[in-house]
Amino acid sequence: MRKPNKEMFLQVMEKLEKQFAVDEKCNKAFSVILPSTHCSFYDNTNLVNAFFELLEFVMEDDKTPNWDSLIAYFVYDLKFGKEYKEGCVLDKNNKPIDISTAEKLWEYLIKN
């Protein structure tokens, strides 16, 4: 079985960010076309959830202290690191973890 490498991880995170941007554009367009409806005409929730489950498993993200998924936190809460602020992520010793970029997230996950 192949093991993940940094280049692959960074490419996957970049593609995921691009897809989220496309989804956001589509949702905004639908809200203009159908202002009284809060829906899009496709739902990729199952696909995204499966993707995260696989990525978290491969990266052993379930072993990260204090977090169910550091990857999901990076993507959803930190908007791919754009909303990172020092101290918003702490390790089990309450020391800051810098995950301001996908590369720094990779480095933390590999070390731990």
C-alpha cells in the first residue's frame, strides 16, 4: 500500500479548496435565481464526508489530541488556514499548533 506524501496531501487540499469555492459560487447563484429557496440542486455531502473519513484515516488524524479532526477544523473553521490565529489550536500541553497553511498542517500530522 502506498503512503501519503506531502506533495499529494497539498494537491488534495488545494483541489478540495477549489471545489468548496465552486460550491459556494453555485450556492450564491442559486440564491439569486431562487431567492425564496435555500437549496442547491446537488448535494455532495456524502462524497465530502467519505473524502474526509479516508483522508483522516490515512493521515491518522483521529490520534490528534483535543480534536476529533484537525483536518476538518482546518478546512471548515479556519477556512483552509485563512482564519488561523495563533493560539486557536493547542496541543495536549496547551502549546500552540501552527496550522495556518496546508503544509504546516501536514508537518504537524506527520510529526504526531
